Amino acid sequence: MSTRALAGFAAGVAVESLPAEVVAKAGALVLDFLGAATGGAEVPEVAALTGLVLARGGVPQARVVGTGAAAPLPDVAFCAGAAADVLEHQDGYRFGGFHPSHAIPAVLAVAEHVDADLSELLAAVVVAYEVANRVARAAHPAATRAGWFPTAASFGAAAACARLLGLDENGVADAIGAAAFFAPGVLIESIFAAPGTKPALAGQIARAGVEAALAAQAGLSGWREVIEHPRGLVAVLGGDGAARVADGLGEEWTVLDVHQKWFAGCRHTHGAAQATAELAETHALDPGQVTAVDVETYDIALLLVDRPAGPDPSTITCTLSLPFAVGAALADRHVGGAQYTAGRRDDPAVLRIADLVRLRRAEDLEARYPEYTATRVTLTTADGTSHTRTVDIPVGDSRVPMDRDRLLAKFTAYTEPVFGRAASDEVAGALLDGEPMTVRDLVALMTSPNEKEEE
């Protein structure tokens, strides 16, 4: 039984038995999450959503990363989840078509509440990813083609939170089964329509994991066949892999295949962004001299991110627009959180390039998807010269991982302006180098702004 096997793994895996590379990857993923959550906290749409939640008050059980506000566990998870999602700078799992880091806000909140140390947090994160990745993989790509965004992170979060709360295998199974009653139903097209409420999807996914674990802790039963039943989650989403969900548990570590984004924005924009940035750098291109931009890609990219930025684009619109990503990459040689700020996302020079972008399907690139998210960009300048570059695997993919310098650069770009160099370095040292720290101390560093150090 898949649900029972996942629960047994979640409740029983020993911290000390986890491979060093798995623990290291978990630390890098938490670091990535904290950076993205800090960067997204002040985006207007997130500030509005989280303001509504925090205004309700409630028993303070943990703190919201980036704000210092204390709130009930489900609310803390919601707020951090929305913040980490809005810039689309979170991680992803290509075999499941989703963002497993949507589970981290739930795990972090509960870990702080129970006063866990970092080793316990990282073990719970591994549990969340291993459960969520397998559930998502079993339903992918059928769920995506049918128009559903996989909410597998809710089920992984439920398992990991139940573990942190000290529940046994039965309790974890109930938590996984209970997640079915809390997890949202998210339509992919609603995401890419880019409404202001879009970040709430990640908040709700995280909230569901906390609520499910708390329900199980309270003695409520969950549906212990939620994954594998003929009318269960995987089957209803169109997948056919429910019977194999638990294969390789404790031997195959799917967390190692999770990609981390060097570029902010939907992953389907990354090949185009990277190709454009590299062409601009290599040929010292002046954006004002570019007269045509041709992008060849695969069908899913055309379906999801062939969307104009428009004349007055929001942050959310821009993160889901391949034309905007190309415009920003050509102008700035990079696409990060800074490119989605007011004044930059509506820069006429960036939007002019975005308007030039023409996308089309390339048979050779479509044939390589989903193993490769390959994209080909051709930039033509006023003198008639054309430059072409193809990116097969964007930087950040598990096959072309970001090195430590890039991980730190991405993290500190978001956190240093808010918390200062000292706090950023201390958090990075704890998560990347295994320096001892409690989760409460970690969160304190990320919620209490420090004075910026003098350079």
C-alpha cells in the first residue's frame, strides 16, 4: 500500500542514516527557500495576502520569515509560502512538474514550534521531498496535460510535519490521508493568467500540510488509501504510477534531482533567458540595436509562457512571460528579483524587446522534451547581423547545478539588504556547512533585521 509505505518511511527514517549528499542538498534547498521568501515578502500582492491573514491574529506559535510576525502555525506556513512563490525563484522537480519547496514553509513552522535543531529540520525536509516527489511523479505529466497543478507538496508537508510532531506510522498515514481534505485544487491556467491572488496557491499548499498533521495529532483519521486507491489522488489526476510510488524509498533519493533556479521566473523561460544573456554578453549587444528576436522552443513552453508582458505589467505577469524574460536578460544580462521591481519591469527598453519576441515550435526541441527544456534564441541587430544560441539544460538543473558561489549570490542578493551581511553569512554557514543551530535561532536571524555591515 503506497500511503502506508510512505508513512512508514517518514516516521522511521533515521537522521544519521541519511547520505551526506542528501543532507547537503536539503540544506541548499532550505537556503534557497529562505532567500526567495525574503525577496517576495514585500511584493505588493504578497503583502496584501499576508496582511489579510496576519490581521486576524490568533495564538502565536511560530514566526513568519522576513517579517518577525508571530502567528498560528497554519498562518505562518501560508505567509511564507506565498512570499517564496511570487518571484518564481523557488526550486522544482521536472519529473513531477511542480515545486516541492512548497512544503518547506509548513516544515519550517512546525520545526520552530517544537524547538527542533537543524539536523531534525533537514531530515524532515528530505521526508517532505521524497513523499511529494513520488506522488507528483506518479501523476505527471497526465495531471499537467489535464490542466491541474500538482499539489503533492501538501502530502509531503503533512508527512514531514507529522514526523516532527512525533506521530508514529499510523499517525503519519492519517496526516497524509487528511491532506486530501485541506489541499487546494489548483488549475494551471489560473496560475498563468497571472492574477494578483496567484501566490496564495503556494500558501494554501503549505497550510494544508500543517492542518493535516495537526488533525492527525488530534486523533482524527485520514484516508489511508488516498494515493493508491483506484479513485484516489493519482488515478483521478490521470496518472498510472500509484502502485510504484514507494519504489526505491530509502535507496533512490529524488531530492538530488530537484533543480534550483539561477533565473527568477517560470522554469520554461530559463532557456530563453540564459541564451539571450549569453548572446548579449558574448557579442556586447546594445539592446537598442536589436530589431528582431526569434525564439524556438517546445510545446509546453508555448502553452504556458508565450504571454505578453503588456504595457503596465505586474510582478506576477512578468515572472510568467517568456518575452519579458528575454527583454530583461538582454538589458541586464540576468533575470533575478531585481528585474521584477517597480521601475524595472515597466522599463520601456525592456518592454520594447519583449514586444519583438516571436515564439515558434521547433521539432528537434520538442522531440527532446521533457528530458531537455531546450530553447534556441536568434537576435538580429540593425545592421542585419544575426546571433543564435541554443541552451539545452539551463543552469540550476540538477545536471548543471549552481555552484556554491551562485547559491550564495542568489541568497545574499535577497537577504543582505534586509538582514545584513552577518546574519546572511550565519544562516548560510549553518545550512551549507552544518554549523549547529536550532531552528528557532535560524528563524530569528531571518526575522529580526540587523544593521548592515560596513563594507
